[in-house]
Amino acid sequence: MTETSKKKATIYDLSVLSGSSPSTVSAVLNGSWRKRRIKEATAQLIQKLAEERGYTANMQARGLRSSRSGLVGLLLPVYDNRYFSAMAQNFEAQVRTRGQCPVVVSACRDPEEERRVVETLISYSIDELFIVGATDPDGVHEICEKAGLRHVNIDLPGTKAPSVISDNYEGARQLTQAIIERAQRDGVVGPDDIYLFGGRDDHASRERIRGFRDMKRSMLGGDDRDDCIRSTGYSPGMTARAFEAFYEDHGKLPRVFFVNSSINLEGLMRFLAHHPQETLTDTVVGCYDYDPFGSFLPFPVFMIRQDSEAMIAKGFAILEADNRPAVTYLVPPTLVPPRTALTGPLDALKDIE
């Protein structure tokens, strides 16, 4: 290989190789080709040539020319959760198709840390920010607003910026209906047979509880007592203790119960580690989150899969619009029956032979 062939290609090299103008090549590489109505076949050819020729954008130079760094931020509450990890995978994939560079960080559900992290990201001149599951989205908004940073809330809504979230109310109704109908196949189910565990005082939990209660009243009638809701926060340890306390008081777990997230489902697994399998005989569980491992537990587990890919795509569409009102957009989730393993972002990974 000659020294010349080792050199990385420039936009002008790719222009000659593809037969397209330098401006067309630039639009493909920075992700704006759809706006310019460039054919997808042309974009794919240029992207293929860029990969083959080792093209690397000079992000610093691009930022000096356009006042844009090419960096897009994603602020997560935690990483250790399949829903948020899928969110990050989808985010990174969609950012890269736009010719930009993803930056993913976590603030551990700490409002002060959220603000510090956002200030740090702004110091690196990120172009846009996706704020996922923030404990104080309006506080983060104020920092972004002062810096002139385009931003959108995902998963939990704010009141001052556009938000894209799951339709938690309708998802909870579907999940509650599914677990009650499954339990009714084995006998009569009364309003005192079904409980909800997990969640905290945030928008998602409130909407899930509202959907749970509305469907429970609709199907079972009776008195929907407040003690049928056992809020534990998003903590496996607290959830395990809540199950333990219920078990000590009643000598058994509820026949049917709704678990507010896969983190709370982990709390159930911790409880079961200290009790025989018979503890959950004839029990039906609903989990407002999806994890394929949970779907294959020895008792029926219905799950709700939130569409993180659609939420991220909608977030980009909002940020690309000229007008961005502070409204909340709902994305329908999917009910997943027991014994079901769905595909996800990790299926796109290439195996190494």
C-alpha cells in the first residue's frame, strides 16, 4: 500500500468517487441529506465510500465553520436497566445516522447532579440534549434555555419544554386487564386480590396507578383501597422489603399484582431468593417494563415494552422543527404476553467469526 493510499479521504475525494457535489457529500455526512431531498441510494453510496476510505470528520473544524460541534447529549437517570440501556442504544444509532457523535451520561436520579452534568455538557458545546427521566426537567430546562441549547424531555415530562413519553395510562390499563383476565381463568378474582408494588411520586407512576385503578374498578368493582398501592420508589431493596412485609402480614403474596418497573421486579426476585417457589403458586404478575428473562419465570409474567426507538425518533423530529411548543407527545407501548422474547437493539450487533 502506498503512502497516498493510506491517507484518509476528504469530502472532495468522496465527491470525485461518488460523482456528487461536495455540498451533497457534506449533507450526507452531517445527516442533513433528507432535508435536502437527496436520494437515499446516493446517501448510501457516499456513506459506504466514506467507511471504506476511512473518512473522519474534523469535528473541531466543523464547529468553527458552522458554530455546531456535532455532539448530541443524552442524559439518563441510570444505566442498569434494560429500558434505559435500550434507549441509549437507539439514541446512539440514530445520532450516528445523522453524522453526529453521541454523548451519553447518567445523573443517578439526583436533581443537583442533573444540573451539574448539563452544565458540563454545555461547556463541551453540544448541539442538542435529550433529557431522559429527569427528576427536575424544568430545572434542567432553565439551564438549557440560558445557554440557547435545543432540548427535549423523554420518558418523564416537563412543563417548559416539549416532552415525549410512553402512554403510561393506557399501557397500565392494558397490563391490568391482561393479568386480571389471566387470573380469572383459574377462578374468581376480587378487588382485594390485586395489588400494585413499586414506583414513586412522578408522572409515570401516577399515570400507571391511575390506569391500574380505573381498569381494576371497571373489571372487578368493589372498594379500591389505598393500601392496595405499595409505593417503594425505584429501588430493588425497598421493593423486596415491601414484599416481605406483605408476606409477614398475610402469610402469602397477592394472587395478582402489578409491578411498576423492571427494577421493582428485581426486588421481587430478591424476595423469592429467600422463599420457596410455592410462594407464588397460582400467582399472575404484570410488569410495566420489558425484560426477556422476566418473561420466562416459572409463573406467568405479562410485561409492557416501551417504544424507546419511537420516542428518540420523535425527539429528533421535534428538535428539527422551527416551532417547539412545550407540549407532551404520547407514544403507545406494547403488551408482551408470557413466554415471549422480542428482538431489540442488541440484535443489530455484528457477530465476530
